[in-house]
Amino acid sequence: MALLLIPGPAVLYIVTRSAAQGTRAGLVSVAGIHLGTLFHVTAAVAGLSALVVASATAFTAVKLAGAGYLVYLGVRSLIEARRAGIEASRAGSDIDMRPLRRVFRDAVVVNILNPKTAVFFLAFVPQFVDPSAGHATLQLLTLSGLFILLGLVSDGAFALAAGWLGGRLVGSTKTRQRNQTASGVVYISLGLVTAASN
């Protein structure tokens, strides 16, 4: 639970998306993040994560790809906020909201490209596998499933809280545009921190 409650790229993506676009988008983000987690579980069971962790070059490549994707999301949010502000001033319309399937896809990619998730399932979870207690792969899958279940609960709580808070803050088109701009800044900052981390 301590690991789940420490905000990382996944939690910050969920909170930012939920605050900017609402609880529904936040919950869709939670689903996407945990589909990405299933990718890491499968990779760990298949031994692919061991290759990424063992190779400094592969680890760095995945880390930089994830950081680049976060920066891309940030730049795209800034561009959309600016474009929406111009369109709203012309037509008096609200900011165009990101389609939920794109929110879901972005969440999946954010978590797949998070090498720390790969390290977690390779280095941390196996410590709790007891070879004398039966099939190791089944234990790994059970522990990973428990982690995902706890993650759905904790990330869902983050999404609900951020959606509620975002709903209180969203009013005028200008406020929504500011929220979208703030989202872009958070993504870019998170990308830069991810790229600089070890």
C-alpha cells in the first residue's frame, strides 16, 4: 500500500486527467494504467523484465521513451489548451474534451513505458514467492493480481478525489483552459524528472 500511495507517473497521470476532464476520465485512466500493469506482469512471468533490468541500455531506452511520451502528452495538452482558448473566444464554446479512448490509450502507454513498474514486478514481488509453497509462477500471478486489485482501489480513490476537486474548480472556459495548461506543465515536468532519474 505504501508503494501504491506514493505518487509516481501513473498516479499523477490519473490525478491530472481526472482534475482536468472529470471523474469518468480519471476512472478510464485507472483502467488503462492497470492494463499497462498487466503487460508488466506478463513480461515479468515471461522473463522479459529481467532482460530490461539486466541491460542498462535497454532500461535507459525504456525510461527515455516513457519520459518522451510524457513530454509529448504535456506539449499536446498545452497546444490543445491554446487552440481551445482561441476557438472559445471566437465561438463562445467550451474546451474540447479529450476522447475517453485516447485517455485510456495514453494511460496504457504511460504505464507500459514506466521501467520502474518492470523493476517492481521483477525485484520486489518475487521476494514474497516461496518455492516450497507450490508453483512459483502461480504465486507470482496471485501476488501481482493482489497488487493490481489494491492499485485499482487506491488509484480509483485518487481519481474520485481529483475529479471531485476538479469539478469544484472548473467553471468558466478560462478556468478550464488554465487547468489544461497546468496538466501540460505537470506532464512535461514529470517527463523531465523521469528522464533525469536513475
